[in-house]
Amino acid sequence: MRLLLLAPPGAGKGTQAKRLSEHYGIESISSGELLRREVAKGTPCGRAAKDYLDRGDLVPDDLIRDIVVEQVKKADAKGGFILDGYPRNLSQAKEASRLADDEGIGIDGAIYLDVSRDELLRRLLHRGETQSRSDDQEATIRHRLDVFDSETRPLLDYFREGGLLIPVNGEQPVEHVTQDIIAALTARVPPSQSPAATRSGSPDQPRSDGGSR
Ligand code: AMP
């Protein structure tokens, strides 16, 4: 199973990625976590990324692409992945599509967790009080939500047109959100279907059924 997780900050990406990774026995990859690790290690990539992360802006595409691609290829060789936080803008989505074509790594679905802005703000402010992420201050939180709306939200149409978007109500209890995702995926990718048969289709190449699943 190869999945993308598209959702604004605070929608529960990390929680759902972990649950889906356990359910399907696939690796969970978070682009934000990969970057935070680079920052913590003080690598050249981390030093270049730090100010973007602190401001809540997207890092330049070429800074994130290679580290994500490397992890995706490794995870894919082990049976699949759930990729949280990448792609985050249209040029990254097109890059991911190219990769899917070149490497034969097509995705089975792009999950969108739908949560209202008020609820996202409430959750992120709470997280800011209980954890110590440098980007969970109120002004930065509001900026990250704006960045999601301007840069990432357009990807919903992109994946919908490719027949790959799986929208889920992210304001339900955690386990209901997971159940809805699994039910939608089961309807699209029946477990009896061979992995080879499920590994078709990138957003630029909608599946042959016209995306009507
Ligand atoms: P996240 O943990 O997904 O909320 O990401 C935290 C921060 O990492 C974001 O605010 C961006 O600064 C950066 N980031 C994560 N993924 C990407 C990406 N695909 N493209 C650019 N920046 C990213």
C-alpha cells in the first residue's frame, strides 16, 4: 500500500499515519519530522531549513525532495509507505508524479483530513502549551494555516482530478477517522487484489476506470 496524507497542521496527520502504518504494516514517513531531525543534527540541510521551519514557511523544494525520495524508495522496497507532508505544493506534486512514473511508484490514494480552521487553531494552541515545537506559537500557527490554504489546498483538486483523493471527516474521534480511511481504501483497493495490480496510477495518469471509485 502506498499512501499520501494531505492535511493542514493540526488535522491529526501524525496520529493517523502511525495508526495506518500499524494497520497495513507499512512505513510512516513525515517530511516535517525528517526536516526537524536534520535541524537537530545541524546538517547543512538542517541549517538551511531551520529559519523556514521557525517561520512556518515551506522550505525550498530542492531541500526536501532528495531526503523524501530516499526514504520513499527504501520504504517501498519493504512493502509500502504512508507519506505525511509531501507533496505540499503543485510543483512537488508534479515532481512526485514524475517519480511515480520513472520509478514505478504509483500511489493508491491521497487521504485528506478535513478539519475546520477553528478546530485546527484550538488543537495547535493546545499542542503549543503541552509540547515544545518552535512553530506552535499563535502567529506562526496562523501563518502555517494560511500557507496550507494558498500552497497545499490546490492539491486537493489535483488529486481529485487524478481519481486519487480520499476525503475524510477529521473531526471525528481518532478511531473513527482511521476506520473511515480503511473503509474507503478497502473499497478502492480490495485486499484480494494483488499488490502489483494496486500499484498503478499517479496523479498524472488516472487509472483506467476513470477515477470513479
Ligand atoms: P509538519 O511537521 O508537516 O507540520 O511540517 C513542519 C514544517 O516543515 C513545515 O511548516 C515546513 O516548514 C516544513 N515542511 C514539511 N514538509 C514540507 C514540504 N513537503 N515542503 C516544504 N516544507 C516542508
